[in-house]
Amino acid sequence: MTATHSAPKPIVGIVGLTGCAGDQLVVLNCERELLDLAQLVDLREFPMASSNGAEGVALDIAFVEGAVVSQRDEDVLHGVRERARTLVALGTCAAWGGVAALDRLFDRDQLVRDVYGDAGAAFDTRPARSVRDVVAVEYVIPGCPIERDELLQAIAHLLQGNPPLPRDVPVCAECRMRESNCLLMERGVICCGPVTVGGCNARCPAVGTPCIGCRGPSPDANLPAALAAFAEQGIIQDEARRRLELFAAIPISRTEEPA
Ligand code: SF4
Ligand code: SF4
């Protein structure tokens, strides 16, 4: 009788840099699916969940959460990049810098002095960057935190050797599909839905709360058009711009590029 050999499971690692660990928590919150996942992948490295992981192993898929704000983060990230065949930036900090990268709007050295005084000079801290500012990534799953269903769908695609489905519609499109009232047009409040990538099913506007852009910009985000729409509602431009850039510096549309 011939022995049958099952295909080896993909070796997976989930690594956190500097962040709130909310995306890793979403992974742990997939309670109903975790046992099935454990049958499908060899989860070798997940320090938030287990201190018994085998750090430093070659990975088929690495999920990396958080922003790069220190030399330590950078070293960890380069190490993961070298070991991983596929690297997925997990969450808006990894994709865009997230709230950590708000430091781009300030004098960072002054911020460090204000918070830590003279002791701050000795800390391992540097301007926040996204994971994909530092290394090449194959895929991005945005969100603050990520959406559980989007994560599971992406894992299913990756395990079949396919890329995760790209998200390209803005939150506004999902808001319209839900037939929610438009907070911008009807209440004249700043809502980042027009320039934020969908995938959350317009959760916030559906309960009467404006979108604050936590998933980062949609691929075709048109900042000038959004600012013009806000101006029509009497919203102050500086305030609108600050809100739009809370989680990411939004690329200016090609319409504003010099000819
Ligand atoms: S409420 Fe916000 S997300 Fe919904 S349609 Fe209006 S601007 Fe777009
Ligand atoms: S509606 Fe906007 S702020 Fe709310 S979860 Fe979606 S992207 Fe984030």
C-alpha cells in the first residue's frame, strides 16, 4: 500500500510593529474560523498570541501590522521582508502610516521634547512611515482596524494562490447602496466617504456618524473635488483638509498636476 502525503501547509507569520495591535486582535477575534484556519496554515509566528512561536523562520505569507517609528521596527520589518515570500500590510498604519504618521504635520523633534523632555533625545524614535514606505509589499488590507470578513476573504484567496480582491470603490458608493442619508449633502458636515476606500459597508454614515477616513484613500481619491464639494457646503477648507488627512496623506488628483 502506498503512503499518501498531504501538501505542506503554507507557513504564516503575523508580526506587529508600532501600533495599537487592533488588527492582530481582529485575527484573534475570528473565533469561529480559527480552528479551520489552523488546519489550513502552519501559523509559526504570532508573538501577540503565543510566546512559543518560531521567530526567524522562512514564511510563505507574512502579515505585518503597525507603522515604522523606530530603528527596531525597521530592523524587524527588513528581517520579515527577507524571510517572506508574500508580505501583506495589515491595517491603515502599515498601509499609510495611519494616525502615527500625523507627526508629519509637526516639528517632530519638538513633539518628542514636549512629551518626554530631555530624556526623549535618547529614545529610539523617528518619523513614522508606513510598511510600504520602507519595503515592497505584495498586498494591502486597510482598515483601522481591518475588517474581519475582508481578512478571511483575502486569506482564502492567498491560500488558493490568487491575489486578494482589490478594493477600489469609495465609502460613498457603499453608503448609497445602503440607502443611507448623505451627511455631507443633508447635514453639511465633513464626511470623508468620497475619498476613502470602501470595504466597511459604510458603517459610520449608516449610524449617522461621518466617515473619518480610517481605511485610507481610495485609488482614485480626488482631493480637489472633495474639497470643492465641502466648500459648497460652507465647510472651511483647512478644517476639511486636516480631516481628510487624519489617517493618510491623500494623493492629489491628476487634475491638479501641472500640465
Ligand atoms: S454620508 Fe458620507 S459616505 Fe455617505 S454619501 Fe454622504 S459623503 Fe458619502
Ligand atoms: S465609514 Fe469611514 S471611518 Fe467608518 S469604518 Fe468606514 S472607512 Fe472607517
